[in-house]
Amino acid sequence: MPRQFRKTRKFIPLPITDLNRAPQKGADSNLHRYKKTRKRRRFVGGYKEIIIAPSRTFDLQQINIINKNIIYSITINGCIYYFLGQNKKYLLVLINDEYYMLKLDESHKDIDMTLLEDIKQQLPINDVRTKRSLIKYLRRIDILYFKYDVCHKNLDLRPAQAKVLELTGILQTKCPNLSLHLDYIYNMHPPNNRFAIRVRNPYLLILCLYNEHGCISSISINFEDESINIDSVTDSNFEGKKYNKLLRSVVILISVLLPVHISRIISVAINPISAYLLITYFGGIIPPPDIVPDNIEFFTFLQESHITITPETDYKELFKEFEKTNREFELVVYIELTPENIANAEVKFQTILDEILCD
């Protein structure tokens, strides 16, 4: 028996005057009014319908631009979500078991009806991500599928940001063109809206070093149990100026000021120099493979080479020898947030200031 399709109704936009007169209770009240009205356009899909909605229905806004990629906010069920536009024109989102199509910019032309007819036949009941071929197809025709999860709750960064501001004041006594910044990616505004890293997650917490060109060196901060995993990147044009070294001392100092219990910092060193600095400058240790299985190659190397690590070990030479036995150097290093290591980071910050180059 052929599938029955509901007759498409003519779309009539909601008058602005009606929205202004209605009680304003945020984006959810707009959604409530919008769902009650019959003045909307629906396209019946294989399992679901696609509702064409104006961006104001979910308070869809452009809030930032990072590396020429627009960051948007959207309010769904009282929660504000952030996502990267990826240079697409339309947004497909599943909200309360209904598929909605919105323009990422109201200046874009209406989406082609033929495309919608094609899309609606392929939509699954729950999550478009279960159909990878459909995701790729949507991207090719400038449609971004957004799947939201739990509502993100920001940490109170103010104590850590106050420390960062204090350290910036010290830094600028030598380099007035440099400044330190700590925030979530979506809320950061470096010069030229430029980051050295490729931004994939607008919720990423990041410590940045700015100059007039942008965020030229950064450490991303990810939380896991009672640990912080850090990953560092420096713009290739500014390598060798000790910026990453400076940021590592800062991240140790602010870790104890974050509103979560952190006992250690975890860093993956991908070259001998990084491993050497983490251990000799910041009190890092290399956990054995029963704690960190990824370190098994290093400890196997020690055993086969009959090497015992002592306080007199020359780590720079040791790591060079280890690198010769592996195509890819990699070591997981722990920095325990002991009072000694924190006090040492304060001293090292001052020491590194004498080493860095301002431009």
C-alpha cells in the first residue's frame, strides 16, 4: 500500500507585532507559541516531519568567530548550547521528537524543496548520526546536523582568571605585547579571532597567550576524574620563544584554583625535549605501565638496556636514546599538584620570563 503524505500547508510567517504582544519568557515561550500556531510549514518524512522554523524560535544567534568559523548559540528546553557553523547555511536539529530546519543566517535563501523531499525519505526516528551516509549528504548540501547532549555547566573560573590577570601584569613588565587569557573557546576573542589550534569543540577550556596576531600559543584543559589532561600547541611562527614552557608553569598555578578537586596534571610528551622539561622543570614523573599501560615501551627499553633511573639520571640523553628505539616518541607524564610542585611553578614562571622572547 503506498505511503500517504500529508498535504503541505502554505507557510505564513508569524507577524512581528504578534510576537511583541505575547508574554516574553525567553526562547521556550516562543517555541510554545510556535508549536501551537497552524502557521508553519511541515514536510512529512519517512518516519518524521521536518518543520521549517525561523531562527528566533530557538533564539539562534551568531556569537563569535574563531579561525573564520562562526560559533552559534541556540536555546533548547531552557539550555543554551554552542556549536560551530562549519560554513554551512542551514541547521537540522531534533528537538522533543521533532525535526526542525533553521537558517543559520536569515539572509540565506529558502532551502530547495526538492532537497527536502529527498532528505525526508532518509530521516531515522531518533538520531541522524546513525546514518553516516546521510550526514555526509547533508554536509554536501550545506546543512549541519546538530545533536545536543546534556546541558553544559560552566565552572566558576573567576579565581583562576584573577591569577591569570596577576601573572599577565608580571609578564607585561617585560613583554607589553603579550597577555594571558583563560576561558572557554566560545567566549574568547583573541586578536583577528585567530587560534593556533584547529578548533573543534567550542566548550574547550583553554589557556592562551595573546599577541597582536592572535592566540599564538595555548594549552587546552580537559578534566578526567581528579586529573587534568593538557595538550599544548604553539604557532609555528612563534616556536622557540619559550611560550609553551611559560604556559605550563601557569597551568600548574591555576589548577588548584579551579572549583573541582584536581590532584595531578597529565601530559603526553611527543618528543624528548617536552618530556625533559616536564620532569626536570616541573617535577614530573613517568608512571609505570601497571598505572599507565602506554608507558610500557619506555620501561621495556629501560629493562632491556639495563638502565636504572636515579636522581643523577641525565634525562636529556636518556630520552634521546629511547627515541632511537621508537618510530614515534611518546611518554605519559604526571605532575602531582603537591605544595612543592606548586611553589616550584611560581619560581619557574619568574625564571622563564628571563628566557622568553617578546616578538
